[in-house]
Amino acid sequence: MIIKVLAENTSICEKFGCEHGLSLYIETQGKKILFDVGASDLFYENAKKLNVNIADVDFLIISHGHYDHGGGLEKFLEENKTAEVFIHKLAFEKHYVLHQEGSTALIELDEKLKLNKQIILTSDRFFIGKGIQVFSNIEKRDSLPVSNRGLLAEQNGQMVDDSFAHEQNLIIEKEGKTILFTGCAHNGIKNIIEHFYKLKGRMPDFVIGGFHLSRSSGISEPDENIDGLGRYLLNTGAKYYTCHCTGVGPYNRLKAIMGDYIEYLSAGVTIGSLINMQE
């Protein structure tokens, strides 16, 4: 399995652009997969620099209905006319962010794209292909990220706290190993991992994606919560690659607890032969 980071908040060098967003390219099982397309066309520009042909992608999974994960969808559909695009059926609803001064801004996906023939709307547990599935409907047993505050959705003409029912996660299984991909883990990374365990009867071998421990507005998870999460993640025995909404500060705190069991991904990074790295 090969994974290339096409878009992320940081980059490994000036050659690759960066933005507040996430896009991962995955090659596995003879398939070429995109997990999210960032906030803009940047994923496409970085893909060319990483020798990724977007027109060859077989599947696109959009993790949830926020622009920083689906803002590049129109560009993707312009460049790729054959891929199936898997998006949760609630992801095209209106989503907002409440700014500290009291104003709100839309952070939604482009609703007109919902009618595109390549889009397949998902819910709950959805099987894409052999060893490839997405799941949602997360049981919220543990607390949700503090940085979810101020993220809203529109229901019956009213703005309410977002339930993040539109968020889905990706599982890829290969050669007896399982990899869990999260977009932002708005439902709580611990809750998502526990739901994974309920589905699979085991912990994942790898977890890749954002954990939503900080926001650009300055909202961040309390240190004691990050420390507790670090101990929990370390106890799962999985190897973690995190990025985007985890935040560099919270990542450094997790790193101090987890050591080699966690790494940070930036735009331009390639992870090769992932399945064999722990063997």
C-alpha cells in the first residue's frame, strides 16, 4: 500500500502548496483511491508533483460535509469522469462555523454537485469493494472534541449544534492488516476507534487522519484531555499518522507520550509499503 499526502495544513517543502484541508491518495488492492479533496484545487496541483493522475482514480471518499475536505470536488469531477464518489447522504446539508465575534460563515459542500451521476450517497456501513468500506453512525460514549464548539448545521430553518451524523470513516483491509482513515474525527477519535472495534472485533493496525484537537480560531483541547487520549491511543497498539485538525501543538503533546507510535503527515509526504512497516 502506498499513501501520498496531496493536501494538508503544512508541507514538507516549498515545492508543495499547503492549505487548511486534507486529501490523501491511496493505492491498494489494484485500486487508486482518494480520501477527501481538500479545500480547493490544490490537491490536483500537488498530485501532479507526486506523479498522481487524478483521471485514473477509481474511488473518491468524502469524509464529511465541510469545505476543507470537499472543496476540491468540482475540480475532481472535471478531471475524472469515471470514478465513483462516496459521500454520506447528509453531507450536502448546510453547515456553518460560528466566529468568535458572533458572525457565521458557510462551510458546506457545493450542493449543485449532489446531482452528479458519479456520486453515490452512503449511510451507516457501506461496502465499496473487497476489503474497502466506510462507516458512520458513531456511538458517542466518550466526550466529543472541544473544538467542535461553534460548528453548526441547519435543521428546519434553525441553526443547531452539528451532530456530525454526516461524517464517515474509511476502513481498508489487506493481508490481515486493517487501516482506519479519519477525516476530522468530529465524533471523537476514541469513539470512532471503539466503533471500529465493535465492527471488526479487534483494534486497527494503523490509524491515519485528523483528530480535531484544535481549530485555527485558537480553540484547543485541554492538555489533560490530550494526555489521556495519548495514553488511550498508545494502549491500542496501533501506529498513528495524524495531520490537519489535530494541530501541531496537540500532536507534539501526543508525541511526547506515544513516541514512535505516532507521526505527523504533511503535504508531499509518501508512505510506501505501509503494510510491511511493522513486520
